Amino acid sequence: MIRILPFLILLFLFSCQEQDTPNGCNVANPIEDLPWLKELIKSNSDINWVPYFYLVQGTYGDQTVFSVLNCCPFCRTVPQILDCQGNVIAKASITEVTNQKIIWKPAESLCN
């Protein structure tokens, strides 16, 4: 299942609807200003599960982090916490991420 997570992340991120984004990673708009994050969103347009996924920005320790979350009723995924360079923070848990805010979800999102 862990091998499918990067695919799910990519799939969810393509068809996007931008939201108000908090500042982080020393950029005004992480979705536009972080190339790895922008590419992650653009690379997943053809996946049927896109409406179940959304992107959250938060704080882990003293750093800004991102996580792809979902409301998928049939998916068993483990959220990955990514730093400003797109590296997975292996020891992080989504329960340890504070100040979580949705910064992207697809226009056809099924998540509330």
C-alpha cells in the first residue's frame, strides 16, 4: 500500500482549485512557488480518485509541512508529511502537525 501512496498523491493533485494559502517555506504561494508541489498537482489529471484527495499545509515542530490527505471511503492510505523541499519526514505523524489548513482541493471535491 505504501507504494501506491505516491501514485495516489499524484492522482489527487492534478485538477486543482486553489484556496487561500498561508505563507510558508519563504514563499507567498506554495502551490505556485514550490516547483515540486506545482508539478505534483499538475501530474495527476487522469486519476478517478482525484475528488477524494486534498492538500494540507501545517506546522511540524518549527517547520512548514505539507500532506496529501483524503476522504476516500475505500482507500487505506497513510499520510506522508513533506517538508518545503518535498522530502518525506519519516518520523512525522499527521497527529503531530498543527495549524493545518487546506490549501488545495479539486473543484469536484467530495470532501467537506
